[in-house]
Amino acid sequence: MRPALALLSARLFGMRSASEDLIKASAAIELVHMATLMHDDIIDNSLLRRGAPSPLAKYGSSNTLLAGDFLLVRAFSLCAGLDPHIIAESERGCIELTEGEILETPLYQEHHSIESAITIARKKTASLFRLAAHSGAYLADAKEVTEQMSSFGENLGIAFQILDDILDVQSDGNMHGKQTGIDIRERKPSLVNLLWLESGSSLAKRLLRAPIDVDATFVKSALAEIRSGEVLSQARDLASHYINKSKEALQAAVDLSPNPSPDTLKEINAILEYTLERAE
């Protein structure tokens, strides 16, 4: 999705055929994303990735870590010859992504709130969405709309992360391609977990205690309670709020542009709708 956003953002503002720099920037963004997935699997001890054994499960933590590092180096290599502005924005995105990972401390170690969950989503996930939309517009020489396109990408990325949090508890492993309930098991400060805590549930307070070796009963009970309550609908409402903010920013960019592509605008709006549909 991230390289698609970069390519579509450029086409929206007049780049009919993707330039070499745009292709390099788009590929670099996806390589960074792939690297973070490998590192995430190590952090989460996740044995599934997109419905198949994860690299961690197949090759072990050392090889997975090194493969992620290799992808990051290749991404930096692709960016090295690009416009200094794109290099600076890429650096900013990677720094924020790392900051988001650092801020994502377990609920039993540090106090978190809905606001801090949004901050983590903005840094950890939305930074690459913002970078993609910004880079596409900039490389299409539509510098007058980069601020609006950055806002478009960032708000879309926040919504994407919220919906990913929903899928962690809503779907089974076959549908989501990952183990269900990882955020509960790891006591992550996901939006769903924090909304559940705010609901006053006595069971949710277990999130504030370190997990025990055998935690399957708690995870099963937690999934059942969350699925039967109002937490998921509240999370969807918040995701819809950020999708609407993304649409507003996109429209603001289109309004500033002398000749945006209407067909490409439809394609981008289809991505926005798809993002919401992921958790229906």
C-alpha cells in the first residue's frame, strides 16, 4: 500500500509515467516497511506472518534480524542519490518509526492513554504513509500541496493502525495472517486495549499485570469480552474519524492543484474505503 500511495500521489498531480526517482523512493519505503515487519516478529515472538510461517519461525531470530538490517541498508542505498528533501523526509520518517516502537512499552511497565496510543500510531505506522504521499507529490513537482498530502497520508496511517488493532482481536489467524490476540498477550498499548481498560472491566485490569507463562485462558476470555462489548465499535468510530480527516486533507490538496487527475483521485479514495473495510 505504501509504494502505491507514492505512485498514485505523483500521478494525481501530473506525473503520467513514474520517474526513476519515484520508483526508487517507493521501493525504499517498502523495503523499510518489510524490515520493520521482520523486526516486529522478533519483538512479538510471532510465528505467523500473512498466514504462513514467519521468517522468525523458519530461520530464527539472528537470521531474521540480519535480513531486516540488510533491507534497511538497501533502502538507504536507494535513497542516497535522491533529492536532499526526500532524503531528509525519509530520515524523519525512519526516526519517528523507531520512536514509535520505543514508546510502545507494555501496559504493565508504563501508564498509557488513548492519546499516547494515537501518538504511537502516528509515529510507528503513519510515518511511512505520510512519507509516501509527501514524496509522490514532491517528485511530481507539486510542492504546493506536500503539506496537505502529508496530512492525508498521516491520518490514513493512523486509521490503518487502529484497524490493525481491531483485527488483532476480531479475526482468526487464517483471516489476519497472524496469531490472534498478540496485543492482549503482550499487554501492548493498542487502542483496543486502552478502550477496554477505560470501559472499567475488571478483566481488563489484568492487562496491567505482567503476563504469565501460560496465559491462554486470559486471552480467550479477553477476546470473548471485547468482541461482545462496545470496544470494537468505538475503535471503528475513531478509525472513521481519521479516514474522514484524511479525505479532507486529500480534497484540500486537490483544490490547490491546477489540474489533478480525476481517475487517480478515484483510485486513492478506493484505498481509503478499503482501509475501513478491512475490519468489517
